[in-house]
Amino acid sequence: MSFSSAQQFVARMKEDKEFRGKVQSLPNEEALKDFIKVQGYEFDQRALVGAMAACMAELDIMMESMNKLGKE
């Protein structure tokens, strides 16, 4: 559940500008942890790093595809 929850959080951060703004405006780590729980997410730091790494890998693939299209 932890990794899946982290993936959902990262996807929402990627897609929801307002949500991302709220997260970025939190004053400290404790406020962030509380906000994440209130929003219904449950994950640890390791799961978050894994979800972020997966997101970055997706972006790499997308960028490679765009670069190939631009060269054609």
C-alpha cells in the first residue's frame, strides 16, 4: 500500500497545480506529513523516492520520444 499510495500522491502532484501549490506552501516537514495523512495518503520516504524515480523514468521516455519525433 505504501508504494501505491506514494504513486498516487506523485501523480496528483504532477497533474493538479493547485494541490502542488498547497504542498509547496507548507512551512515544514511536520506540516507536510500532517497534510499528506489528512489527504488520505500513507507512505514512507522510501516509497516516495521510488514513486518519484518511476515518474522521472516516465518523463525520460517521453522526452526521448519527443526528441526522436523532432529529428524526423
